[in-house]
Amino acid sequence: MNYRKLAKDYLWAALFLLFSIGSAFLGFKPGIAIFRNFNVFIIEVLTFLPLMFLLVGLFDVWVPKESIEKHIGRQSGLVGSLWVILLAMLQAGPLYAAFPVAYILSKKGASVRNIFVYLGAFSCLKLPLLTFEIGFLGFKFTLLRSLFTLPLFIVIGVLMEKILGKDYRVREGK
Amino acid sequence: MLLLIFFTLFSIILSLTVDARKTLVGFKRGMGMFFNLLPVLLVILIIVSALLYFIPQNTIVQFLGARSGILGVLIAALVGAIALIPPFIAFPLANILLAKGVGYGVVAVFITTLIMVGFVTLPIEIRYFGKKAAFWRNLLSFLAALIIGTLVGAFM
């Protein structure tokens, strides 16, 4: 373990922790309020993301490249896009939780178009989000927004493939 | 969330029974990726937490409700693109906006840029996708959000 790198990586987090503890002791209200906000996010990050990454890791070792290439690769057409939309809809979490999944799909041979269709569907059509949206903004609003969004992020996928080229690959995120 | 825990546990057990060594490799790979991302993610979350405190909901509501027409739509799009507001705050906020008489189109643009465009999370996106892809994805999503908002506004 490289302690120097570790210290550098977590410097800001450590300072923030000190600031929060200090705020709690001194009753510094803004500090406490900011930590409360942070707490909501960090619970999500520390419960949700490790599981996502574990699944991505298992996916990496188990799923053969050929099957991904065949179903959502370059030759997959519209059915391939439907597969990634379905996958995205069944997920939850903030957009950055989709990036490692996009990486692993890309590594296994998913087409550039389908990678960005996946990101679009993940951000706009995931079921937990839709149920929430229906609750607050109504069924008609949610339905209309979803209907107009769907063709647009397919267009975005096609355009992204044109801009980046078919050989573009998502990186590991280092 | 419960479903994810269940599914992950199930996958791990299944994977372990078939091949323990392969499972370990997958584990290490997944966790390696997680700890690669964690430092930058923590910094971003600290910044967002502070921003949420310094820019309270009332201010956002007033800001978005102040203008109507094309300027209102553009302001909503920009605020949505820059802010990283979790859905459980964003949707109630959108509800308040509607109650204050802000148009459906403005609210739709705000929600769409909020979920599709991520200005604050750009450092993370660039790590995975590179500058070019991150720039174009966000730009195209921003334009798409304007179209979506206009259409929703027209049909509501």
C-alpha cells in the first residue's frame, strides 16, 4: 500500500471530516447542515456503488465477449438497443453509477451507439425514477416526457457513434 | 435497493459455487474500480453538499419562477445542468414550481437537464469517456432537453 498516495487521495475527505467534527463540537450550524447533506449522498455511495462494482467485476469474469458482441454489438440493430434500454430501466442510482457499467459493456464489445443509448435510458427511464416522477408530477407528465425522451437519446446514440467513430472504447476510469 | 442487495448476494453465491477463484478475481477487479473512483467522488459530494446549503431551495424556486418564455426555459435548462440535486429533492421542488405557476415546459426542461446533463460530475465522466465524448454527450443532452421541454409544454 502506498501511504503517500492514500494521504493525497483522501486529503480533502479527511479535512472535511475534521471540519464536520469541529462543527458538531462548537455548534457551528452551517457545518452541521452541510454534513447532513453529505450524509445523504455518502450513504448512497457506500451502500449502492460497492454492490454495483462487485456486479461489474463478476460480469467481467463470467460473461463472454462473444455473447455481448452478438446481442448489443455493431451488428445488433434496433433489438440490441432495446436490450440496453431494458437493462437500464431495471437499474437505479445516480448517473455516475452507470459509468462503470458502460465501461464493462464497451469492453465486452457493445457498439458505441448502444453505450450512449444505455446512458440515456439510465438517466431518463429507470423505473425507480419514473415511479417517483409519477408520484410528484403525475402520470401524463411522466408519460409525455418519457415518450419524447426515448427517440431523442437514440438519436444522441447515433450521433455519438458518428462523432467518436465505431472503434471508440470507454475507459476503466483511472 | 433491497433488490440490488438480493441480486448481488445471489450472484456472489452462484459465482462462488461455480468457481471460487474466478469470483475472487471479479471481486478484486470490481473493488479496484470502486477505490479508483472513490477519492474524486468524495470531493465532488463535499462540494455538492456545500452548494446545496449555500443555495437553498427557496432561492432556486424564486430564480426559476422569476422569468417566463424562452428566457425562463433557458435559465431552467442551465440551472438543471449545473445542479446535482437528487431526485427526492428535485421532484418535490418541481411540484412546488408547478404550484407557483411555472409552466410545464420549464419544469420538464429543468428535470431533463438535471438527470441527463452533469456539470459537477464532469471530472468523473471524463475519466471514463474522455473529454471529447463527455463534452458532446452533455451538449447533445442539453439540446435534447430543450426540445423535450418545449414538446411537453405544448402537449400538457
